[in-house]
Amino acid sequence: MELELHDLTRIIRQRWSWVLLPAVICPLIAALLCFFVLPPMYQSTVTLLVQPQNTVGGAQIAYNDVLLGQRLAKTYGEILTSRQIADEVVRTQSLPYSSETLLDRIQVKADEESLLTAVTVRDERPVRAAAIANGIADAFAGQLGKIMKVDRVVILDRAVVADDQKPVSPNKSLIIGAALVFGILLGTGLAFLRERLDRTVKEEEEIEDWLGLPVVGVIAKTKSMPVAAGAEDQLEGSVILDETKTHPQDQDEDRPPVVPE
């Protein structure tokens, strides 16, 4: 059965509770998760500059050294997210979680057009997030000379805690909005599924289409007429079909002949 636009609006209008209920429950569950289950996460960023050893303060960095530093940017990122750096930070900062958890909270972004590398750390506490970011920068600066024997690290911007710093996750408005859209779509889908599974006849046109018989009348439900138990649903919305229009030859077969007086 093909559904037209008026059928869609009719289904939504008749089964509006099926759409409304998920549209209310889904955002409510998402709000409870955001405010009471998911912990707020803060982030802090430290910026590093890796320079060749032969570069002194105020001297111009050679072009080849810049190209070499750009090519090594990915290597720096791997070192920053290595277990050796994570273990040292966990030990020095006395963190309440393991090195694997710390590595999942670290994001390294290296600028391919410069020698700058940004390290971003997420944590439940803003002060601890800044301390971890600075600890990673210090550990990286101390370990890089031992690992590569080539470069030295300058910490340009240390991570600090802002007075009005806000958590970066969870994004409550985004999650609740997505849950609202999902609830509306879910409720609409359930309403259409319920309509497809409902085999009762609701309009006279459906009888005409299915049986090929015209409708000449409708038996409406009345309060003054006593109805036997179980027969109320059968009477409500019942229709009278005019079979004489489709089988006129049978209209007088069962009728006895009329004898004139």
C-alpha cells in the first residue's frame, strides 16, 4: 500500500503519542547522562619549538634545518605519545590512572609549515590537565636529547588554567539535541510501523478499494442504544454496502413473489 502525503499527516496526527513519547524520553535520558553520569573534561595546551643544536638565540635558522625539523614533526609526535614519556609523567605527577589512560587523553598536533608542536591534554580537573601538559613538555625536553642527540626543545607557551575555564566535553547541547532528533525519528518510525501492522478499516474508501463495493451508509455508535458485551467494537464504524449496484441480478432472488390482492 502506497502512502501519500495526507496519509503521512493522518498517521502522525492519529498516533501523535507514539512520536511524542520517544521525543521526550530520549532527550531526558541524554540529559541525565550529561549531568550525572559523564564527567566534565577540561583541556590544556602547551606549545613546543624544536630547534637544531647549532642554533643560538637570535641566530637565523638555516633553511635545511627547517626542512629537517618539518620532516621530523611526525617523529616528535610519536615520542610525545610514547610510553616512556607517559610513565615519567604518571610517576612525577602521581596520577590516579595508568599510562594507557594518559595516552588516550593526549593529542599532539604538529604544524607542517613550522617547527611548532602543540600538546593538548584532557582531564577531569583543569589544574591537573595543565600540570600534565607541562609535565609532558618537560619530560619531552629532557628525553629528546638522549633519544635523538640532535635537537633541543624550547617551551614557548606553558599550559595555564583560566579563571573562567569551561569543560570541553561532554557537549550537553549537542548531545541533547541529537537525542531529540533521534527520539522524533524513532517515534515516527514506530508510528508508521504500528500503522502497517494495524489491519482494521478506518475509512470508507478503504472498503471500496479492497472489496470493490460502494458504501451507502454508516452505522454510528450511539449511547442510547444498549449494546451487548463484545459487540460495541463491531458496531462502531460499521458500514452498509450496496451490493445491488455490483450484482443487480441477485437482488430479487431471495425475495418471495408478490401476489396482487
